[in-house]
Amino acid sequence: MTRLAALALLLLAGPALAQDRPSLTPERDVAVTYRIEADAPAGVPPSMTVSWQAATATMRTDMPGGMGWMVADTRNGRAFLVMEQMRTIMDIPAAQAMAARIASAEARFRREGTATIAGLRCTIWSIQDRDGQGRSCITEDGVVLRAEGAHQGRRGGMEATQVTFGAQDPARFQRPQGYQTMRMPQGMPPGLIPGLGGGQPTR
């Protein structure tokens, strides 16, 4: 997985499990374009788009510069990464997919105020967890508009520049046909998924 895809999971894909804890899953279909603050290859625009299909709790991340896209099934803890130029798919096991959640069930959230981002009002939350900390601004209906922080030694940030509500095409969240499937290398620690081309083709 590229660093940008990992950042999307890190900052967006976690459920609400405790009182006075924000919802991190949008209640309706939405597509959000983010300006990102993370390492990216030279010449790649510092933005990406995340689309959410509420009925299936599925998130699609379109990475900048045509690098590819990723779909995460947040309900079942599965994900796959599509590398368009190579016409390959890399499956991400549940352990790796869920390791990148924004916070564990034990995380502590604290309200810090409100802000307006991309024309929408959001609540600023400070997050303290066993292996990371950060701050996010989230709407009442679960759309993350801004997020920044550190998790397992990785730092990053992103802020919404455009938010479009409306039905998402289910086909965009499905595995493409005719692509080669690649395996993740053995022994990769949770959350550290190899870069493009790092997998091994299946037979």
C-alpha cells in the first residue's frame, strides 16, 4: 500500500464505540477531496478523493496522479488495493486492514471546539490512544473534514477542500475484472503494507 492509502485508513476508518465519541462512519453517501500533508512522489498532486457508500460501510480511496485506488470494507475488516498501471490487485488481510484504524476501543476523545471546513461545520476532537495521538474535525453525521496526528511512528494530515453528498455508484466499490491478484509478502507487521509492486503474483 502507498503511504497515501495508509494515511486514508489511518485517519478515516474507525467505528464509534463509546459515549461522547464521534461517529467516524458517514451516515449517507459522500465523496470528499482532501489536501494531504504527507510524503508523495515528485510531481504527484497533494490531494486524494475518498468516497463512502453508507449502505455497505465501504470506503474507496482514489490516490493522486492515477497511482491506483483502494476499497476498504470497514464492517468486515477487509480491503484491496488496485494498481491500475500494472493491472493488479493486492488483497489486504483483516489484521492489516484493521490495524490502521483511527483509534481503538480504549481511545480517549475530548471535544476542543468547532470549525468550518469546506463550508461545513464540524467538531474538533482530540484523540489519545495507546499507540498514537491526533486531532480531527468531524461533522455530526460522521464526515471527517480534517485530521492530523501520529500513529505507530507515522505522521500525517489531511483537510477537505470539497465535499459532495449524493448516491455513489456501487460498481466503483467492486473488484475490477481481468486483473492479476498479488499476495502480500509473508511476515509484514500490521499496518506496514508494501509499496506498489511489493507483492507476489498468485498462481
